[in-house]
Amino acid sequence: MIRQDHDTSDWKYYIWPKYFTPEQCKELGDFIDSNYISSGDGDYTARNNKGEPLKAISNVKSISYEAIKHLISPLINNAFYIANNKFGYLTFGPYDVEQLNFNTYSSDSHDQYRWHIDESPNSQEDIKLTLLMNLSTEEYEGGEFETYIYEKKRIDEFSQPGSVYMFPSKFHHRVLPVTSGTRKSLTFFITGPRFR
Amino acid sequence: MSVHPEHDTSHWKWYSWPRFFNRDECLEIGNFIDNNYVGLEDLTLGATTEGGITKKKLSSVKHINYGQIKHLISPIIDEAFYMAQNKFGYLTNGPHDRELLNFNTYSGESKDTYDWHIDESANSQEDMKLTLLINLSTEVFEGGDFETWVYDKQIQPSLAIHGSCFMFKSHIPHRVLPVTKGTRKSLTFWITGPRFR
């Protein structure tokens, strides 16, 4: 018999509170600042129906999984375990060529990321889960992360630096404007064969 | 040969059939359900927010089995399954005779409405993949616009016309704005399938 707490069929998120220490957050951020491959994500950014970008972030740096896996592979391993065994998803990778986004939200420009969903431009795959790592190293205000599944929900636990949050990418989510300090997050997308 | 751009349906979110049924057919289907429904939904049990606020304020929700009503609606159900499989690329269950459809009556007198929600199965062995709405209104109504939310909130005007059908991915947030005058009637069929993976 399936125990109630083993039925994961209605799961909508998974959280690793304070997974990284402040030192690890700093190490990761510094490593990306020294090794990123490109800055800005151009045409692939989420847009509304009028074609306006929904992302107002000062700085987006891309880095390959290959370059950074020595620092994050235990987490990615764990996330794929949860994706496969708990969410029941078929997945691709993780491949070395996959790109992660390192987003810096500055309060000077009240950076934010309006309601959007994460979708692949590739017709042969779906983005299934979005994994967010809060790598902020200084105090900041604002920048709360919200999801909308049944209703709007603020994810307070993710506001703590070092915390990691994973959720199905098809649901709307946003980052409210950062009002003081700087908020940094790293995003990994878990993709797989199209949902059918 | 390359895929013609308009044959790439991988980004589709919905599909609509304007005026699929004529007014007489809407009347016939509505009357048939009124005379043959198998149950009434207890509207106190509808979708609620985590704070327990009811999202669904309708005058009545009547249940009818697909087996009872398929002689009247199988052409649209056939169409919908074709689209579900060939255009959305989904694996599906059924349609089985015992599946329940919901016939919703929104009255302007009580300003009936159905706030933002998603459609989900309570059964862990299936996912609701697509929601098919059939506008069976037979009288003129005001309000009752159907709205979806994918990046932007967007009214779907095609469903406002009686006899029209609209199908969309069930996880997309959607709502029916308050009916302010007259009566709006809609019939809902859910296309389910093996869990998304």
C-alpha cells in the first residue's frame, strides 16, 4: 500500500532551504563572474503578446554546465532524482552544453521579472522544471519570488540566500522589484521529451 | 521536405471552433441535459483558494455521462480528440461513456462568475490535458467573458458566440467574468490521458 506521504502525484514544488552556505554562494558568483560565456539572453527572453520583454534585469550572464558542474553537480544530481523519481518526469541530460542563467537584480534600477512561464523554443523538448538558486551575498529588500498555481503565493523560504527552489516551469512566476541591495540567482532548466 | 511553419503546432495553447453548433442544436442539447442529468454538483465543494474562498459562483452545475449525450455531441468530441492527438501530440484516455460532463448555468440575476483556476484531476493515474468548453447559451447575455492567462490575460471572444467551442491546455489559468444580464450556459468536457511525464 502506498503511504500517504509517498504519493507525490500532486507535488507542485520542491525546496532545499539554505542548501549553499554564504561562502559557497560567494564562490559560485565569483566563479561565474570570471568565467561566463555571454551576457544577455536576447531573443529567447520571455515576452508578452505585444513582444515586450517581461524581464527587467541589469545583468544576465550565461555559463555552461560544463564550466560550473564542479561546484553544483551534487545539487543537480539531487534535482534530477526528484524530477525522475518524485515528479515522474522523463528528462534529458544534464549535458555539458546546457546553459545556466546568472541573474543580477539591482535595486538602483528596481530590477524585476514580471509574470511569465518558462518555455523552450525547441519543438523537440519541453522545459519541465525550473531550478532556482538564490546566490545573493549581500542583504537586499524586495525581490520576493511568487508563483501562481491556484492563487498567488509568495515563497518566503526562497528569499534566504543559499536556498534552492524547483517547480514545474509551465506555471506563472515572477520576481518583484528589488528595492535595496542586490539579488542574485542562478537558473537551471530541466528539459525532457515533450509532454504527451 | 521541411515542416511548413503553419504545420508546426508545438507552440499551440488552444484551439477554437466558432459556431460549431447552431442555435437549435444548442437548445436541443440543453433541453436534453435538463431532462436527463444524473447529478447536481454541491457548489459548496467547488474550487477554493487556500483561504477557503469559493471561486465558483454558479446557479447550477448538472452532470451528465458522455454515453447519454454522445448522440448529440460526438462530432465535436471526435474533432477535439483529433486535435488533442495530432496537433497537441497528447496521449489520451477514452472518450469513455462513463465520463462526466459539467453543464454550467451562469445567471445574470446573481452575477454568477468563476474566478481564476486551473483544471486538475483528483486521480493520481491521469492528468487532465485539455479542457473543451461548449457555449450552449440560447438567450442573449452580457458579461460572462472567458479569459485565459498565458503571459498576458486575454479575453477569448470566439467563445462568446453561442454554439462555439474552445479547447485549451487545462493547466492554463482561466476564468469566467460575472454575467451581468441574461443567462450563460456552457458544457465542459475534459480530455484526460496517462500522466504527463
